[in-house]
Amino acid sequence: MKIKAAVQRAIKQPLTIEDVELADPGPDEVLVKTVACGVCHSDLHALNGGIMLTPCPQVLGHEPAGIVQAVGERVRNVAPGDHVIACTSMFCGACTQCVQGRPHLCTDRAACQRAPGEAPRIHKGDEVIHQYADLAAFAEGMLLHHRAVVKIDPDIPLDRAALVGCAVTTGVGAALNTAKVEPGSSVVVFGAGGVGISIIQGARIAGARQIIAVDLNDAKLKSALAFGATETLNAAESNLVKAIKKMSRGGPDYAFDAVGVPELLEQAFYCLAPHGTAVLVGAIPHGEKVSVIANHFFAEKRIIGCMMGSNRFTIDAPRYLDLYRQGRLDLDGMVTRHEPLERVGEAFRAMEAGEVTRTVLMFE
């Protein structure tokens, strides 16, 4: 099947729109017509070489929604015509992490990939085109393992549903699943982009009494108030940690780094109240280090990581969409712009400029 895709051929070079080919579905695979795909900061990290999951040439994109076109003979969870969300948190179902209920930490992703020697899922002539995050969603179609997709109700707009593939699952899940924010607690969120806004919404849903949004962009801070932040603070504050402690009367119970910058994670740790939890949600580029003063741990503070909101995607995604239907999770307000695939470069520019919460690429 021939499709158009945005191909990354080199680090720090613009994506090129090219015709590539998808193989026919194997026994456990699903062919999906892409309808919408959010543009995530992790895609930008990959474009700039900060995250190297797969080599170039590759097709980026990992926050998609679409319609199933065909399925392999062993696929039972979806059928042609179904509306689906795809997520990079596919899972083997048999490793220790999967069996213990942590499929987002699956240790055998290879079980959901084509084996060495098999024909690639994407190619251009004799050239293999790699799938970023095992999805490759900046394309008119996707060939995926069936455990990378979940069926959703057809009444949900697919441009909204796409956000659940990454930003919402990561951010809302960071609050509800990873940190387990308690009702009445105090929360600070560093970064008010798509993931940060999702963390804010997750903390609001969890019943936090105070949610402080921190960002350098005043427009984003204003937007954060609409999603549930109770207060905002510009990160240019001369002593950010001191300011947060003052606003929270001694420090928040939970602090989230939604950006992935070592200095922000350190500040998140230092601003905490005793027994507080700092959560790294953003993707710190490979090789970066974090340094904190050790005696702060005597206050029983802790730093924990968060992988894709500690999700059980097949369970969490439908629940998040129920919250959307109920008006408790705002997906409509998160979609700032729609762009065609050919303007993916503009989507990255707008992201870097802080002009959008989310740009969604539309394929029809």
C-alpha cells in the first residue's frame, strides 16, 4: 500500500514528504488509516537527536487516531471500520512486568515487532524506513501490532481522541497512576505545554486543592488557569524555589517536571514539602545528569520516574474518554491548531515558539 509520510533522513534536518509503502498485515497486525496525529515534544527531541529510539530514515509521530482498514488472522481486539487510538505502550503480555500489571514497562517489545529477516513494515523500494516508537504516525497509514491500538466509540472526534495516545495518557496518568495525587494536596507543575496541561487536569480530577503552574510563557500560564491551575508563577522568578514554597505555605506535596530539563527536576525536588514527591515526566535527553543535595532526602522527599503515565492503555484510554464526555477532561481546549501533513515543519516551529498547546496533523 503506497502512502505519503513525513520521513526523517538526518538529525536536525527538516522532514521530507515522501511516498513510501506499507506491507500487508501479518497475523498479529492492524492496518490503520491515519485521520489525526498530535505533534509531541518527543518528536522534536527525536528530530534534534535528543531521543534516538530508531535510526534514520524513520517516520516520526506517536500520538495518532484513525480507522482500521484491515487486520491479520489472529487479531481479535479490533475489526475493519473500528475507530482506534494507537499508543507506543504496546506490550508482550507475558514478561514479568506485564504479568505484574505494568504493561507500560514491558521488557519484550520485540515480541510486538517484526522479527529480523522479515520484510519491514515500511519501505521505499529496497530501503527500510523505520517506525519511530513502533508507530510512525506522521503518515497517511500505519501498520501496527494489535497491542498498540485500542478501539474507541465512533462518536469521539478523532482529533481529540488522538491526544489520548500520548499527552493525556502521560500527563493525566502521571497524576493519577504514577504519583497518585491525593485529594486536598498541593501540586506544582513545571511546564504548561500539552503534557503539563494534562498533569494539571489529572491533579484537578484527583481533587488537589492547590495546583501551581510554572512556565516562562505568560500566555501558557493564562491558559493553564482554564484547565484547572489555581495559581501561576513565571519561571523567570529570581528565586523560583523560594517563591513556590511561599505560595504553597511550606512546599507542595507533589512536583512534576513536564519539560525534561535537569535544572527543573532539581528545583522540583528542592521546593517539596517534607515527604513530598518529585516526578520526572518530560524526556530528559540521553546522557544528561541530575545533581541534588543529599541531605534533602532526610526529609523523606523522593524523586520518581514516570513512563507514559504508568498506563494500562487498554483500560485507561476508554476511561479518559469517559471523563471527556462528562466534561471533566478538556480535550477540546488542548487542540490549538490543525495542520496538514505538509506543514509538519510549521507545527514544530509553533511548538518551539510556545504558541500552541497541541497542533494536530489532519489527514482528511
